[in-house]
Amino acid sequence: MNTAQANPAKNSVQRSHLGTVSMLAWTGDPGAGHDMPYLLLYSLGDGDGGPEAGVAAMAALVGTAGMKIGSEMTDATAASYNFPVRLLVEGGHAVLNMPSLSAQCAAPPEWLTAVDARGHAHLMIATRPWPVAAPGEPVAEETLKGYLGADETLMTCGHALLPVSRLRG
């Protein structure tokens, strides 16, 4: 996990309200036939204005990313779709670039295998703060399930399928 960095481009996202933004990569259970590579972008809720301001800032981030909050999936894998969010996978890391920030995280081997096989990942941008998932610290599976399994989290995320880019060699 890594802290996000601001992009100087003008937008409606109040960067100071975002606080610490982190990213986490994981997959479903490949043994159960569920090997989707997921990326979760979330805030700890520690920005200026407190958690409430952070929710509004993360919602604005979803909007600048061209996504909608709720269960609607934006499919950016269509070749003709000009989506403002890019996913680069290189050197065991997932790097997300979007209009308002960039973030990166180390990706586990099973995530890298799944993203190689599928060519895309499911990005979720959470508007609900997650203060217990500190950057750089491992997240227990039950903790992740508890956060993402809550309707107040899942239904307040932006969702997108992102194609994977790689550096040319």
C-alpha cells in the first residue's frame, strides 16, 4: 500500500480532505473459480474536516474518475472507451493513475497471475473511510471481508473494470 500523491490538475477534489489514501490488491479464491484481481482505493478518513469531509472528497474523486457511486460497473476494457484512469502493472506493483491522484501498491503473486490471465482488474474506489487498514500493514482476510461486505461500503463505492498496461521493453 502506498499513500496517494496529488496531481496539480484542477478538479473538484479537495486533496486536504482526502487524508491518507491507500490502495490494496487482492484476488478472490482461485480454488473456488473466483480469481478476479481487485484493487481497492480507500481513505483512512484522517484528512482536514474529518471523516465526513473525506467521504465527500472520495465521492468527488469517483466522479473525476468517470465512475458512478453504487452498483453500476464502468467497463473501461472496451477498446474505444477513453477512460481517465490507467492501471500499470510492473515489477510486482499495481500503479493507478487518474486525474486527481496516483497510487501504487505491491501486488501479491496470485493477483499478478490473475491480472496476467484476465488482462484487467476490478477497481473499487471506496467513499467510506477505513481507518483500521493502515498503509504498509497487512490486512487480515476477515477484516477485508468485514469492510467490503458491509452494504454501507460496497454500495458507496465506484466500480470499474480497468485494462492493464505494461511498460514496453
